[in-house]
Amino acid sequence: MELSEFKQNIIDEIKFAASTEGTTDKEEFINYTTNALMEAEEIEDFTPLHFEGLGKNNRRIQVDGYYHNELEDCLSLFIVPSLTYISRETLTNTDAEKLFARARVFLEDASYIKASAEPSAEGFGLAVDILGKYADVRKYVIYLLTDMEMSKSIKELNAPTLHGKPVEYHIWDIGRLYQLQKSSVGKEDIVIDLNEMFGKGIPCLAASSTDDYTAYLCNIPGRILANLYNTYGGRLLEGNVRSFLQTKGKVNKGIRNTILNDPTMFFAYNNGIAATASEAAIEDREGMKYITKITSLQIVNGGQTTASLAMALLNDKGDGSEEKIQKIFVPMKLSIVSHENAQELIPNISRYANSQNKVSDADLWSNHPFHIRMEEFSRRIVAPATQGRQYGTHWFYERANGQYKQETYKCTPSEKKRFELQNPSSQMFKKVDLARFVNLRQMRPDIASTGGQKGFARFATWVVKQWENNNSAFNEEFFKEIVALAVICKEADKIVRTQTWYNSYKANIVAYTISKLFYTVDTEYPDCAISLKNIWSRQQLSQAWVKQIETISELMYEHLIEESRPVENVTEWAKREMCWEKAKEIKVLLNKDFVAELTDKTIEQEEKRYAKKDQRLNDKLDAMVKVVNFGVDNWKALLEWDKTHRVLSYIDQEFVKTAIAVENGRIPTEKQAVRILQVLDKARSESFPLSL
């Protein structure tokens, strides 16, 4: 695919999305680009916010969104110029400087905006936080997102400091987005030239080599590690490590104390870091190997060590941190993993490297059985046909980034069209979307308002616990309820956007409206329940639903912007549990047509019991199939392996023999099959090969 074709495809995609969702082309372009940046781990989250105006001395102001990175203590603003569609218009250096200046003026004139903007305007809340909550951030980053092509004359973008803090400019033009899309791992490679940055490479020892990876051991100077983090930030940290640090805080007091008070003992006291990379350049010098260049470095264990060194270098200069960090060397295990194996191996390396903490629980891996089950449902279950269609469609669950697009990469045009008809892009949803739906159903709009990653962390904790207690609750009916919640969210979004009173804060209004609706039914009609089953069947909301959302959404909007709120920034106020507690107190009358659509709670509970029972039966049948498919020879190999490893008990061995009996036509029962697979898992946890 050429660049021009790539751009045309994006324009077609956003125009279609805008027409179906009732949004503007610019809104959908922002959705596309920010989602791409989140998938590439350039940013963790994004809050849309459109503000235009004039600052002091009539300087033009424009901001189209922002993101506060707690881990890096950085505030990012986003600006998006008008779309050029299919023309080959070039973004010149002059144009870029003018656009960056508009966002920069927002930072410079925050006091002026706070004094002159309407309190209900989205820009007002951000200005308040720039002066308060974000006043002490470490740096500012301004992103320019555009469908233009950046001029080749733009080489470096040097921005002057602001309020004594560094400012970075980043341009994501259509060409850079194109290169990102072409990348096999869906992210932009970080290439670290150690010779160029630090004058020489790092001495290393070759430690291990297999067909899948090559490993090296080395001591990385603390100064290099700190500077790398201060240059690249959270992009150096593997996703689960980043999630863990955001939850636990980035600076470990014990590590900081060693840095400042006992730096020569850092090597002895610290376990070091484990990292992966896609490539490493190794040079031989005087009989010694040196790592001179690293591509796609990811720290999979030791994130707190890295972040603490970086923060000490920046924040503790008065305590002589620069001189002390010069004395520090950090043990590093570096595993070189190819792009092709990265998606599977890097999460596993991270998981086992972090086996002594709770990183895995905080993030909920893409290959967790819950995600795999939801993915299987989404590919198999067909939603009822709507809008005159003569065929049903799938709601495509993307458990790993890029799955939807990957399905069509090697398709012919006709195959791609058929896939998109059966799996409309408007019906694709991701892990963070699923988390939002569940958080809203559980009546926690405050958590849903915190953003994708934080909302997902809470959802992940809940899923892990529920899965361990009774995974049969996550059955086909659960999946259909998730789809029904997706329908509610999408329709509520459209309804709120078209209201005459609507001005801003759509995501927060929708979150509070949906949760308030469920809360009102639960408290005012305790014997009834909202019938998600009916919404699944219709794949749309009734007029009674539309009218009810119109009523409640206005009440929630008035609540969110209430002048007596204790937090000036409405977006931040919506994240507070107190905000939700006060919203619960607001009296809501449900219209009789909406009440007529409620279902009897006892019937709903009975249907859930049957769904769990069916899932348990399906699990048992699946277990029987897995036992047979594993193969008699492999079961025999397990018994042979156990002769030297002695992991299995006598009872375990008898179950394995039951699996071997398949060769004589004796199929294990459902219960036996479940137990046999448990024996296999036990053996695998003790080093029995994952594949034979």
C-alpha cells in the first residue's frame, strides 16, 4: 500500500465513521490518530477537549485534547489543524511553528483563560489544573496531529523552556502514521546509539542463545540508564511494568536512599533490571564484546530502579545526585527477541521476571483465559440482523492491538469487503472499552471517567478475582450483555451530542447517565431489572430509552457543572467518588414506557443460572476434546518425563493413564477430562514442555 492509498483509506474510514456516529471528520481523525498512538504506546490515554479563542495580546489559542502522564510527570497538549483530505499539501516549518504556538499560548495564558473563559467551557477546567494540579509537572509535550505530509526541511523541533520546564514538540503527520501502520509490531522503534549518545558501548557477556532469543549480561552505568529514561520516558517500560508503576508510585524510597547515601553499594543491594530488544549491535574490541546499539529496548523488570535513578538525577541535584549516580552500575540481563516472536515472548519474559510481585494482576494479560474466551465468543456469536439486512454481524473483540486490521492485511479486495460486512468497524471494541462497559454496569461512573488505563486496572482486578472464584459467570449471555452495554453507550453518546443544552464533557455525561439509570432501577424498582437481553435482540434502543436518556443526561450535566462543586475542573470532578455519591441523591422519575420494558429480576437471575450451567457443561466438553487432541503419544511422553522428574502423584499418574486409554476407544468422562488437564498444567508448571 502506497502513502496516497493509505491516506485515502483513512479519509474513507473517518468519513464513514462520522456519518454513522453523527460526529465530525475532525473528531474521527483525532480518534483514529490518538488510538494509533495509544496502540503504539506513545501515550497511555487521551482526553478530547476542544478550545479555541484569543489570549493576551490577541494571540490565537487552540487545544484539541490533553493527557497527563503520572509516571513521567508530564502534561501533553494536542492540536489538530483542518484536514486536507486527499491533497498532497505539505506542512512547512512555518506552519508547524504557528500551530505549536497556539497550544503553547494556552499554557502561557492559563491565568488569563481562567479569568475570562466560561466556567462550563472545557478549556476553563484545564486552565485551572495547569495553574494548580499540573503546576509542578516535570515537562510539557505538544503533539501536532495532521493528515498533511511534513516538509523534508523539518529536521529538529527545538522549543524554548516554559516556566523553567522543558517543552517538547512532536509532529505525527500522515507519513509517520503510515510508517507506524507498516510496522510489524504496530509501534515506532526506539533506536539507542550508545556510541553516539555516550561515547562508547557497554561491555557485555554472551549468556544464552536459542532459536527464539539471544541473551547478554552486562553492567549498565546508572547515568546511562537515568538519561535513557529521561529521554524516552515510559516508552522504555513494557506495558505491564508501566501499569504496575502507575499503581504503586514511581520512586522507591529505599532505592533513592541507596542512590544518595550509599551509591557504591548499589550493585550489591539492587537486583538489577531485565530488558528485551528486537536487535542489538555487538562489537568486538580487544577481546571484549560491547553493545553499541539497541533497537526497541523494553525494560520488563526493574522499572522502579530505572525511574528512581531518573528522578534522583533530576530532582536531587542539591544532594549531589549527579556525582553519586556516576558511581552506580546496574546489573542488566538483555534478551534479544525478534519482532515475529515479540508479542508472545515479551509478555512471558515480563511475567516470569515479575513473578514475585503483583504486576500480572494489575494488568490482566491479553492471553488471560478471560480474554481468549471473549474473543472466541465474538468470532462465533452472530448478532441479530438489523436495518433491513438479510444477514447477522459480529461484534469483534480485539483482545490484542491491531487484530482487526490484521484480519484484512493479506485479503483480496473482495475478501476484505466480505469481512467488513460481517465485522463492521463500528462494532469493534477493545479491552479498555469492555472495562468501561462493565464499570458503568457496576455503577461506577467515577472510575469509568478516570480514563482507559485506570478504569481497566480496576476492571482487571475484578475479573481476576471472579475468574478464580467461578469463571462460568463469563458465558455467552455475559458476552451478549457486554454488546448490549456497547449499544447503550454508543446510542447515549449520539443522544447527548444532539441535545440543545449540550456544550461539553460528553464522556462524563454519558457515564453518569448510564450508571444513574441502572442505579435508579436497582433502588426504585428492586424487583425489576433492565433487560439487556432485549437490547441485544434489537441491537438498538427503543424510543422509551431515548427519552429516558434525554431526561437523565440533562440532570447529570447540570450536576457535573454545578457551581458549588468542590473541584473546579469538571473532568476531574467527575472522577471523584463524592461526585457519584451526590449524583445518586438526585431524584429521577422513570417514564412509564421505560418501566414497562423492565424485566422481572427473578427471571433474569434464573436465566443467569442456566447460562452458568451451560458454560460449565461446555467447559467439560472442551476439556474432553483437548484431552483427545493432545494425543496419546504426548500423554505417554508425560509419564515417561515424570519417571525422572517425579512431579506427579499416584492419582495424577492414574488420570494420565485414563487419557492414554483413548487409544483403546475409552474416552474419559467430562469430570475426568477436567482433572486430566489439571495434571497437565501441574506438570507444565514444573518444566514439562509447553509443546512437543
